[in-house]
Amino acid sequence: MTDDARADFGCSPTMIHGDMSRRRLLGATAAVGASGLLLPVAARAASKPPTRPTGHMTIGFSQEPTVFNPLMPHIEVDQGVHWNLFSPLWLANEKGELVPQLAAEVPTIANGGISKDGLSWRVKLRPGVKWHDGQPFSASDVKFSFDLLNNPKFRAWSRGGYELMRDIKVESPTEITWTMAKPYAPMISILCWTFMVPEHILGKAADPNTSPFNQAPVGTGAFMWKQRVPGDHITLEANPHYFGTGPYLQEIVFKYIPDLTVMFTQFQTGAIDYIGLQGITADHYAQAKKLKDRTVVVGPAPFVESIMMNLSKPQFKDQVVREALYYGMDNKTIVEQIYYGLPKLTSSYLPTQSWAYNPHVAPHVYDPAKAKSILDAAGWKPGSGGIREKNGVRLSFQNSTTAGNHVREQAQQLLQQNWQDIGVEMKIKNMPPAVIWGDYFNMSHYDTVMVGEDFMTGPDPDVSQFFLSAAIPAKGGAGQNTMEYTNPVVDKLLQEGASTFDHTTRQKDYWKAAELIRHDLPLLAIFQYATIEGTKKNLMGYAPSVYVSTNTWNVNTWYWAT
Amino acid sequence: MIRFLLRRLAQSLLLLWLVSVIGFAVLHLAPGGPLAEFTLIPGMTTAQLKLIAHQMGLDRPLPVQYWEWFRRMLVGNWGRSYRDSQPVLDVIASHLGPTLELMVSSTIIAILLGTWVGVLGAIRRYSVFDYLATVGAMIALSIPTFWFGLVVIYIFSVELAWLPAGNLYTIGNGSFVDYAVHLISPSIVLALVTIAIWSRYLRASMLEVVNQDYIRTARAKGMPERTILFRHTIRNALLPMITIAGLQLPTLLSGALVTETVFTWPGMGRLFLDSIGYRDYPVVMGILMFSAVLVLLGNLIADLLYAAADPRIRLD
Amino acid sequence: MAVAADITPRESPKRRARNRALARFVRHRLALFGLGAIIVLVLLCAVGPYLWPYNDLRIDISHRFAVPFMSAHILGADALGRDLFARLMIAGRVSLTVGFAAMAISTVIGTLVGTVAGYFGGAVGSMLMRFVDAVLCFPSIFLLLALAAFVQPNLFTITLVIAATAWMEVARVVEAQIRSLRERDFALAARVLGASDAHIMFRELLPNAIAPIVVASTLNVARAILLEAYVSFLGYGIQPPTPSWGNMLNNAQEYLATAPWLALLPGLFIILAVTGFNFVGDGLRDALDPRLDIT
């Protein structure tokens, strides 16, 4: 999932444009794995959750959740609400372990849920689960949800993975089976955030795209729909019949606060209890840490900030140029100064927490002298205005990102100077999100973009959609390889990795692919984001995770310490 | 008079139609589109994007799309928002209340204070008060509203904790006092610029009137200064202000945009901004038509009032 | 009465009238102060960067957030350690150009349209004013978005785009004034005396409508300077690293509590320019006003 997008049209630099923004953008996140992930042990031990749902909590989001049918096209902030209204079959917790939700157990080859060839799946469901309206949940709801995703008349949020499902059969109210057209390992992760919808309501809708359900959702989650005030907030209340842990809060409110500076002031005054998506900006971190009665947490996020290059442009065809650009970047200063040392430097595209992350990939080195010498050696000689050129191609290009993101613009300007120092000209041309992330990005019209992207497929480290040569949208491919990167060896490795369930083989393939991509450098990775979020000190249960896009995945376990 | 109104009505309808055509064309031809954010959904394919575009009717020729929209609009079906698939009229209606609340309170503040500052500035021209009012107005005009808002929040909400840092009301508390307290900062901040504009125009207008013959005549006749001021000067000075006031009506929609953002106020300005950012065509078109009606109405009322108040003016 | 004197073709040399206006203007100390402020600002922005040792673009991260008066960066340094004074001077080039050019364009167009429409009335007037209404129907953000989407952003086009959203208010204000003025005795008298339409419009009526025009222009200077930053913020205007007072102000928002001078200084420059222009405008108005006589 991507993130970026900060948009804004207001006068405020920190305003985030509601809809388009994804975290892709905000450079506000910080060091993964840094200190203080969790509350002090003492604080946690001292209190116990209440016996019945008590109190209410206000969550601040800088974008407005507007889509409540979880199977329709939505963005992260919508998912933040879905986690509380609906349930998936299983989910990945903050440690990356799969925890059954609507399923009774997570299917594996070992427990026989998935056949050895990876083609036949059998999922046993948790008995006795009820929808918010009291109707029983059963396997036919699961089948209905999968069928809906594949219904050509339905505006499905994604078909990736689902389109491989065949012969979906309800074996009993608590058992469902299907076969896959080919073995596809990321499927288990995709199902981590595939939320089940009720057949008894949506099945009767004349047109599921415009059903009233979409604004009055009924799920199986820990909280039930109460009210939405458009443009302002959404209120959910505790589901007394929830099948899992909790909920311990009587009411939760998702409050839309379009500007990050304003959201921070509301966190300061206590108007919001938890500052969620997109959190506290790096510029406010020092101030936030000093606040009384607040816990500020620098948590890991799956997004990696990088310069993506469009390899079909003549300037970037030569690997030497890309390597020289990488040597020319002062990434350390970006992270330590502009982002206050909160995010973590990286030279690869996976979050370090992922089991497929290759720690041996060559780290980034800032060495402008080396950059100049390899460009000289490759025949890129300074021409007019000191800009290098070769065979009539000048090393001059545009760099774009979502307009109005001041912190990222600072990094952009630093890079501009870094590259100017090695005889490369970069011009900044930032655009509103609806423009840049449309055809301009998707159809590879850009030279370079600066973006924070989550390259994984949900919690799964499959990065095929970004690096497979068949995933180039400008060439009719399905995916997001807008860099137009092609490497047959990487293709083979990624395809093999996705079609086997064997962990060791997958890891080997993905490590190798990471090394090849590090050599080819279709993108110049800078850092892995960290989220800076905070709660009131006596709010318990918050656990940031790289495996979700919004940290409201476990609000059912949150409570007020007494 | 009736003929004038009928003619003006006909012209207005024609204008509205033109505005709708131009607005529709510009909106759809401008770069970017509502699918941009779907691009970023993992696993999204170009085929899938095409399908969504087809389902939303975005792949049809522009004139066809316009005709569809126009035909439905005439019968009151303004389409559904792309963001939350609610009917456009419902979406607008749900944001209208907060905006009206804010506009009414800030307009009252602005007109009262603006008139006072403008009149006093004119009758005590080049006094200390006049200088302070002038410089104050210039500061109000030179600093973005966003800054005022932030500073007010920092001082009165974060540091002093006297006022809430924005929001329409405290969720879970719907009392009148709660609403009123939340209204204080945003309406004052929003009023600032209007006070500056209003007082500058009024001061200039007053200075014109003070030197008119009839004022001199009145004074020559020995009329008391107070009477001259209230009965003649202010009354006549307010005449040109009718036009200015008429121009303020449409700011009902876009004027409060920044204030609404800084105070987290779910009004029309925010809605418009969010909808433009998302390229939520049906909502943007709805707001556009709505604001066009307000502009035409505001200007028509201003013209009528002006003619009624100044017998020298003919309506034509 | 001065008004009466205005209508008759004057025997007395025009020079004397002009001198009188100049004398009035000079006696207006505030106007002189305003003019002085603007001249200083313009000179500073035009020549200053050549004399100042620091470059407005050179990043020196080790001087991040340097405090004013504490180092060689007299006015401090921004979030990337760039010299703030150098940036303020370069920024002034953008902001002053946009502010004054957009103001001039919108005032001229608005005044012209308003005067013609108000004077002739009838079909011509109503056509013009309905056109004004039509443009007003589009909220300015919409206009900005639309225009900016179709033109290549640079200083010139941004100025035009901003002017295009600002002239309508002037037109409506002027039109209402002229419509009222044209029925006054002196205008009727001029007509009876056979003065040409152009003469009546621009020599007789317009000078009497100068007050609201001056106010509108002042408002438009401030508006244009701030709008420039707004347009750029939306991604349709001046791109980083080019500074303008407006975008420096915007970029300083996160540092309200930690580095307030980053906002105060550009804010001060904008206030100075706008206030200066306002006083010049007031002075001009007094100087040109046939009735006002300050003694």
C-alpha cells in the first residue's frame, strides 16, 4: 500500500488532503525499532481491563474515512475503521504471528488446511459468531464475500489473489473449501485484511455498489456502527456479543482533523486521546515527548522512502548513472537532521522486521568523489552549465512529489544540492495528489518521484507488483512497476517465491532478488519510516505494527487504566 | 420592476447553464481524476482501473456525461459523491449547518465592529485611533488566516486552556453553552479579515460623504453634529457598502475554508476543498451550482437594494 | 465649489492643478513614509542580493535554525540552514512582483469594465456585469485550479491567474459608484455641455470613485501576495527552492513554537509592503480628490 499523498489544498502546509493521502507521504514517521515501543512494564502490570465496556475514546485521523464497505476501493484510513467493525479470517499481530479470527485455526500445509501442492484450501470457522444484527455468521457469508470480490458488476477494491480462487464450496456452516488456479503463497496474507461481509444483507441488495449497507455497515467486529457526522466524526459502540477479547471501551470516536499541526494541538489540549494516522510530525516530536500525561511512541511502519526513477527515460538507462546518483545522496543528513534521526536508513525496499529482509544487502554510502569518478569513467562529462552529458543526453531531470509536504520538500532540496555538486541537475515540480498519483505516476510519465511506499503484499514480503516485468502498467501490465524495471532473473526469483509455501526457499529467493535490485537500483532507497503516534498515558493496549496500515487493528483490547 | 426582475431571472438561468458547462468541462479536463487514489491500492491492475472507470461512467464522451448530469440535475438528482456514495444534496445539506452557524456569528461581529472602526476612523481621521485601526487592518490583511487561527489556538487553548482548540462541539455534550464556547475562536478569526475589509471601505465612503454639499448644507443650517452623523453621513456612507455586502454572500462557501480547516469545522469550505482534491465531480459540481445561485442572488439583491436606497439609480 | 469648477473646460493651466496635487501628496507625511517603505523594499530586493555575502539557495545544514543576531546569519537561518536575509530579499522579488502586478492588472481591468458598464448601462452594461457575475460564480480556488491546470506555471502566469480572480470585485464596486455618479448634477451638466463619453467617464466620474478603488487595490495587493503562496502550496505555482514571502510564511508553520522568527520576518515584510501601499493609496486619493482640501 502506498502512502503518500499528502495533499492539500488549504493554506496550511501541514494539512493533509483527506482522501488522497496515504501515508506515502508523510515524512513524519520515524525509527523503527527505536526505544519505547511499549509502555513501561510497571504501568501495564498495575492495571487490568474493566469487566464491562467502560468509557469512550477519541481517535484523531488526518484523513476522513468515507468507505465502510470493506470490499470496495478504500484507503488506509478507511481500513482503520474496518478493523473495528469487521473481522478477517485471521490477522497478523504486531509480531507478525497469524492469529485466527473468524477462522477456528489458520490453515497450513502442516495442519492439512492447505494441500501439499498449495492448491486446495480448507478453512474451519469459529462457531457461534453473530453479526451485529444478531444473525448467525456462517461459511456462506465467507463464500458470498469471495464471490462478491470476483463479481464483475461489483466495484471490488482488489482482485489480486481472489481471482485465482475456484470452486468455492460451503462444506458446512463452519467449513469452507476452495482450490487455487495456481499455488500462491501471499494468499494467506491477503486474507489477513479481507473482511467478511454479511450475505443476509448485501445478498439482497439490488446493487451492492450503492447499497444502504455501505453507510450503515453490519459486521462481526468488536464495535458496532452508531453514527457518522460527515466531514467530522464517526462513532462506534461496543459489541456485547463480540467473539474475541474485549471490547473494553463503550464508545470509540474517529475524529477527522485535516491538518497535522492542528491535530497536534488537539493532542496537546486533550481533545483527542490517541493521535493516529498520520501521527505527529518529526518537527513536533521533541515537543511531544515533553508533554505531561502523554505517551509518545516511535513505532515501525512498513513504508520505505525512496527516489523512484523511470528507467525508460534516456537519463536513467545507464546503471552507472543510477549508482552515481546513489553515491551522491547524503541520506544520513536527511535522516539525522531533517527527520531528527527517527526513521532508519536503509538501502533496500523491505521493512527490517520482515522475515524476508536481507540484512546483507550493501548499505548506502555517501561518496560524491566516487560518484564523480564513475560518471567520468563512463563518459558522462560536464557540459554547459557544469551539467554532465553523454551522446546528447543531459543529466537533468524533474523530481516530483505531493505538493505541500514541507518536510519532504526539505529533503528534496537537499538532494537537489547534493546532485548539483556532482554535476547533475534536478528540478523540482511538485503536484497535487489527484494529479501526480494518477496517470502521471501510473503510466510512467514522470522522470523521478520521491515517495514512501509499502512494497509488500499486505504482511507478505512478495514485491512482485513493483518489480516484475509483467507488472508495468504503461505496457499493459497488471501491477505498479511504474519504474519499468525489467530483469529476467528477478522475474524468475519473484515468481518462484510467490508460488512456494516453503519458507526457506522463499527467503533464499527474496534475499537474492534484493541483492540484484540493489545492484540495478531502479529506486534509490533512503529510509524506512517510523510512525510517531501518541496516547494519553492511562490508555492501555496500543501496539504499533508493520503488518497493518493503520494502528487501530486491536482497539478491542484497549482500555483506560484506573 | 417586474420586467427588470424577469429579464434578470432569464439572464441568471442562462448564466447558470453556462457556468455548469464551463465548470463541468474544466473539472473533467483538468489533469488528475478520481481514480488517482485507487492507483495506489495494492494489487490494483490497469484492467481493474478501467473497469472501475466504466462502472463510474467516466469512460463515456464528455458531452454524454454532461448531458446525463444535466438531465438528472433538472429533476433534482444531483448524483452521488464518489467518496461516500451519498446523494450530493444530502452531502451539501449536512455541511451547510456548521457553515451557516459560523458565517452568521462572524458576520454579525464583523459588521458591528467593522462599522464602528470604519466610522470612528473617518470622523477622527488621522487620530491615534485611526492610525491604529489602519495598521491593524493591514496586519489582518497581510497575515494568512491560518496563522491567526494557530496563534489563537496556541494562546487560548494550549497555553491558557480557556477555549477549545476547534471542533463544532464536544462529542457527547450537545448543550447550547458547549456549542457557543466552540464558536468563539473561529468566528472571531473569520471575522478579522471581514472587519478589515468592511472598515476600510466604510472609512473611505464616509470621507467621501462628509465632504458632500448636503452635509455642509445641513451643518450650515445648524443641525446638531450627532444628527448629521447618524441621519445623513452614516446612512449615505452605507450605500456603497451594499455592493460590498452582496459580494460577501458567496464567501459563505469558500471564504471560510481556511478557518474551517484550522478549527476542524465540518463546513462547506472543507467539503469543497476535499472534493476538489479528490476530484469528486458530482459534489464539486453541486457546490459550484449552489454557490453560483448564491452569487447571482447576492448581486441581484445588492442591485435592488442599491436602487431602492438611492433614488438616482435606475434599474435597467 | 470645486465640483462645479471641474466641469468647465479649465482655462487655468493644468500644471497648477498637478502641482497642487503633488503639494497635497507631499504634505501627507504618511504617504511619504509609505512610498519610502516601498522604495526601500524594492531596492533591497533588487540590489540587496548582490551585496549580501550569502546565497539564498545554498544549504548549510549545520546552521539549521540559526537564531537571528547570534551569528553571521544576521536574521538567522531556515530549516535547511539557508540564510534568511538572503532568502527574504529574493523572496521579495517574487512577492512584490506578483503583489503589485496582479493588483495593477486587476484594478485596471476592473475599473475599466466597471466604469463602462456603469456609465452606459443598458444592454452593454448588463452584458458586462452579467459576465462579471459569471466569473464570480466560480469560487476562486476553482478558478485557480482551472487556470493553473492549463498554463505552465511561472511568475508571469501566476500573476495573471491571480489577477483573473481579483478584478471582479473592483468591477462591481466601481460600477455601482459610477451608476450613481452619472445621475449627479455635475455629470448631467458635463453631458449638456457636450463633453465626450470618454471625457465624462474618465475625467469627471472616475475621480469621484477613486476612494473605493484605492481600498480595493490595497486589499488586492495583500490578497495577491498571500494567494501566490497558496497557489504554490497547491502545486500549481512557484516550486521549491524558490522562496516567496508567502511560502516562507507557510513553511514556518511547524516551527511556530520553536523558531517563531521564521514566520515573523516574512510576515513583517508583507505587512510593511501592504501598509506602505495603503498609505500611498490614501495619499493619492487625497491628492486626486477634487473636493478634499487639506490645509
